[in-house]
Amino acid sequence: MKKINYIEYGVGNFLSIKNSLKTINIDLNIVDKPENFNNELHTLLPGVGNFDYCMQQLAKNNFIEFLKDQTNFKKNLVGICVGMQIMFTKSEEAKDYPGLGIFDGEIVNLQNIGIKKTPIIGWNKIYGNFKSYFMNKKFYFIHSYGNIKSKCSISSYKKNKTEINAIIKKDNFIGLQFHPEKSGQIGIELLNEFFK
């Protein structure tokens, strides 16, 4: 069975992700401290809740400097939901806690850009410049903050005529605003694509 690194810092839908990946024969190398990281494997960075809590938990587990050093990652690093958001430089949700700075730009409060009701919860169709198989498919979102201006965006979705980034990619660093593990078969296939 194939393995990937799973950054375990007390935040994330561990069982949901584990069970989803099991269906495509991917097991998890639990990385609860940088010393347990295997740079020959792809890596998943989970995240739920809010930006500042995630950054605090990363700091508590001595992960921040490790994750900021992009030379540690020979293969793909995929951040999910808030795991994607903390890969940005900063967030309006946590002005006292800078992000990892892997992606330039800011995470913004969606209510400040015309989204009347947050959190956005449910299925939304994405489009963009990624593999056509995954475009115009629906994925499951739940978020109140997001990114709208990243030059690294390869896929977006629209809400109230506002374009919100769905997939960010810079070299081997990938951020998914939606939850692939909650998006059915298409979500699992997308993870499999990034963890080939």
C-alpha cells in the first residue's frame, strides 16, 4: 500500500481523510513532529476551524519553520481547507498570526467581498486551467474566509457573482479550499491525481 505523510498537529478530519484514502490504497505516515517526516513521500496538511488556532497548533508542535522551508519537500504538499489558507502569507481572520508564506497573498473575510451569508456550505462547481476531467465538477465547500487574487490559482468557483479560488498551485505546493475527502468519488480521484 502506498504511503503519504500526514501532518498531525491536532487539527483536521483525520478519520475521514484516512478512510477516504484507504479506498485508493493510500496509507498515512503520521508525522506528529518534524523528525518523523519522510521527504520521499507526498504530504497532506489538514486544517479545520480557524487560521490562528491552526498556526498556534503548528507552533506548539514545532512545525512552522519546518513547513516554511520549501526545500524539505521533494514531492507534493497538499493543504486542505484551512490547511490551504495557512499556506498564504496572512489572513484577515488572524492578524496577529502570519501564515507560512508558501503562497503570496491574503485570506479575506468573504462577507467583505460581497458574500452575504457565510459560511458557504455545500457543493459548488469549479472551473479553470487544471485537467479538464476535474473542471465543471462539484466539490464540497465549507468556509467563511478565502482567497480571491492569487496568481497561483488554477481553479475557482463563483458565489454571488464573486470568484473565489478553489485550487492553488505553485510548483509542488497545492492548496484545496474545498474538502476532497467529503466530495465523493471525484474528490478521491483528485487526491489520487496529486499523490501519484
